[in-house]
Amino acid sequence: MTSLPLVESTACCVSSGGAPMSVDDAEGLARRLKALSDPTRLRLLSIVAGATEQEACVCDLTDPVGLSQPTVSHHLKVLTEAGFLSRSKRGTWAYYRLVPGALDTVAGVLSRQFAAVPPTR
């Protein structure tokens, strides 16, 4: 049996030259996307965005989503911790406002990171 000559292997793929996302950046983006991945949270964001001055009291958010105040407050806390909403307390009620540019920032990261990915056919 004759053996084939040894050929030095080359990379199987050609890199586009773009740097991969760092572990810290990927983990941060994943946390933010996880906060957005819940339908109730998306609805809450849309309600706050559509409210006068893009601000809403938690007391005004329970009926539209059909959930109890503690459950709505939990979802709002997740969105606040992810940086999409800011919270201010007035008396016994909490008011939530969109953080300017927070959604644009996520969209921008996704656009930049995956802009070179060709569409599938």
C-alpha cells in the first residue's frame, strides 16, 4: 500500500477579518436579549413607549397585560436591570420611563456584529 504525500493543511474557512465578540460583551448582550425575549416584557415596553412622555405608572400597566401588580413589577424590574427602563418613585407608586437609546444600542450591536453574515438561500 502506498501512502499519499503529506499535505500541509490550511484553514477550512476564510475569516472575514472581523473580530469576534468578547465573552463579556456576549454575556452582557445575552442578558439584555433575554430580558427582551419575554412577550409580556415586550408589551410593557411598547405600552411605556406609547404613553404620554414615554412614561407610565405601574398602576396603569397591570390591566393592559392582564397580570397582577407583583408580576408586572417583576417584569419591570428585569427591564430596568437590563437598562431599558428607568424607575422613579412618587409617593407609593413607581413610574417607568424608557432609557433613551437603550433599544438602539442593542440593535446597533447586532447590526455591527452580524452585518457580514450573508443571507441564506
